[in-house]
Amino acid sequence: MSAQSEGRDDDRTAEIAGALARVRERIAAACAAAGRDPAEVRLLAVTKTFPAEDVARLADLGQTEFGENREQEAGPKAGELAALRPAVPVRWHMVGRLQRNKARAVVRWAGMVQSVDSPRLAEALARAVAAAREAGERGGPLDVLVQASIDGDPARGGCPLPELPALADKIAQSGELMLRGVMAVAPLGMAPEAAFSALRTAADRLRNDHPTAVELSAGMSGDLEQAIAHGSTWVRVGTALLGGRGLASP
């Protein structure tokens, strides 16, 4: 490696380290404002469009939970990271809309799927997990979150709030899936406070019926404070950690 490329690597590492520290400070401040223990809120680093080298830098800084939106990108990237950091235990989350025909591929690398929004997708994932376990590719069930549609807009994906209980019941009946909670994105044009308040109400109802559904994945780079104020346990942050999506990582 040339001195010039080493310098670029050092610059990128310092850039990411600074961004990670700032995001962690934001999470801690939001928890303090909400009267919550910071240990209740975990950071999911969303690494879509960024290379495995950036993921490795985050792993070196102690970040071990990573989210991806597309199976076509995530599968190879997970393999690259395993080669770059074979001794570092990380967990990958699928956070984007998932087609049923990608279920078999996703369960090979995902520790959690946060975007289960229909009974048919739940069934496809359950079949994929069963096949993966039989093939020795998985050792246990797949953790899943039901993706809620706060405003009911079908174009954005997600299960409408009134239909969440039936979807949760479907997942809970599967021996291959473990219901862990709810995920959502605040709709465009809706105040984050109102969106996350409605989401929290739906998540609390779900938890009453399904005690394992303790997770609430809500809040991103621009609204994580509001999400934490309304009970989020996972914040999904990409831009504030790695930069704008339109720019290639140095």
C-alpha cells in the first residue's frame, strides 16, 4: 500500500470515528432528555452503498450491528467483511423491502430481518429458515420485526397498523421465526413526534400479546431524538455515520 493510500485510509478512519462518536453522543443526550438508560438504545449502522472496508472500520471502533437494504449488495458484503475481520463477531440486519424470492439468500447472512410486512413474506422466510437449518447453514430461528406502515401508504411498504396483530400472530406460530418487535419509518410529511407516538402505541399493544416483541426499531439520522423519546430501542443510522449516499467512499 502506498503512503498516499495509507493516508486516505487514515483520513477515512478518523472521519468515521468522529461521526460515530457524535452519533453516540446524540443517543446519550436523547436518552438523558427522555429519562432513559442509554443501554436501552442500540445503534444499527446502515451501510448500504458503502464498501466492506468502511464496515470493517466501524467494527474496529466497536460497532458490531449492521443493516443493509438489498440482498444483492448485502450477501457479498457480509462475505467480504468476514474475510477482512474473521475474528470480529458481527450481526447483519435486513432493513429494506424484501421480495419473497430473496428469502432463501437472506437467511444465509441475516441475523435479523426488520422488514417483515406480510403473512406471505413471513411464510417464505420460515420455509427458507427451515431449509437453511436442514442444510447446516443456520443453527436456530430467525429474529424478525414486523414493519409497520404508520400512514397506511402501500407504496412505502409496511403493514398497516390495524393489521399488525394478525401478522404478529402469524409469525408467533412459526417455529422458524422469533418475533422480536416492530420497525417503522416516519412518513414524509408527518411530524416525527406524531408518527412515533402512534407507533409506540401499536408496539405496546403488540407486546402485551407477545412478550418477546420487546424491540422498537425507529429513528434515523434526522429524527433519532424524537424516536428515542417515544421508546425506540434501535436507531438505524447511515448518513450521519458514513456520509451522503451519492458519494463514493474514499
